[in-house]
Amino acid sequence: QKEVEQNSGPLSVPEGAIASLNCTYSDRGSQSFFWYRQYSGKSPELIMFIYSNGDKEDGRFTAQLNKASQYVSLLIRDSQPSDSATYLCAVRGVYSSASKIIFGSGTRLSIRP
Amino acid sequence: GAVVSQHPSWVICKSGTSVKIECRSLDFQATTMFWYRQFPKQSLMLMATSNEGSKATYEQGVEKDKFLINHASLTLSTLTVTSAHPEDSSFYICSARVRSSGVSFTDTQYFGPGTRLTVL
């Protein structure tokens, strides 16, 4: 079982709709959860982080964390074509050495006009 | 967010030569930096964790004699690809850990823009 799992996609969403990206993780003791966006040919960019159960909102982005279900998601409201990218879920586990973050393989999101 | 720079942004070299990539934290001190490699359409692969003033910790399968990492100061880490071969052609990305004012699990990690290496 992979430590951080994401559906590779592509996930196709019409412009203006809500895009929902999901991620599950295996280390039950994980404490920090991150979402990065990576455009093709570019490096990842941190867009959200969350530590507590529940929702965290930042502009059009909402991160949701459910530690009991070992599940974290990212919602993008009013999706724009510029949101088309690969979204990486990342988790810092209790047992990860040197506080390294474990990345999922990413979900490719495509916003269709 | 914190700013991490990398130099060069791209490099083309002949097989057998060595290439050095620099990673700098511009507005903060980074006690820990990470080096990743990413092949086209593949996921990020962590190569090594670099702590200032100590030897880097390499991931399984990464040759430490081929990928030399030096983290001599709190703002600079370097990756040297020694005797590069075409199979080393990839996108190399560094990342720096940003310490929060609270407990360590609230630390974040920011990426540099990456260096695209092509070995002929």
C-alpha cells in the first residue's frame, strides 16, 4: 500500500464548477497535510496546508481533513482554466525521518471551457 | 511564501562531465533542504535530505558518490551530478523546510523553480 494515494486522473471539470480532489494516507499518526499545484514543466507550488480535522478555506480553495478516515481533500470553487494542473497531496508522518514530506503521485486536473 | 532559488535553470552538458546545481533560500534560513528528481510525466522522487553542517541522507537506490550534496550554509545547498550520463537527464528540484514559530509538524516546505539537465 502506498503511503499517500491519489487518483491519477485526468479529472475533467467544466469551468465554473467545483473540482474535488481526494487523497488517502496510510500513517494514522500523520499530523501535517499539504496540497501543492504543479504546472507542466514547472516545480510544485504550495497552495494549502492543514493540521486539524475539519475545513480550512483560502479564497477559492478549501482543504478538508478527516483523520479518522485518513482522508484529505481539496475543493476548488469556481474552477478556471488556469487551475488546470497536477495537484500533489503531501503528508508529514509521525515516523518519517528528518520530517520529510511524503508526496502522492498527483491528480491531473483539466478545466474545460 | 518563502522564496527558494535555483541556478542554473537549465543546463546541457556532454556525457562524462560534472554539473553543479545551486539551491538558495533567499529570505529565510533553511536548516533542512531536500533534493528531488522528476522524469517527464512521472512523480517527484526524493533523492536526499540535506542538513546544514552534516552529511546528506540519501534515499534507497540513490548513489551518494554520483550525486554529491553539500549544505555548507543555512542558505545554500548544492547538488553535483558527477560523470553525468544521458540517463541522468531529468528535472532536478530542491526544496527547503521553513520553520514555523510553533511545533515542528507545522513546518512547511517550499520548492525552487527547478533545473532541467540534459546530458548529450
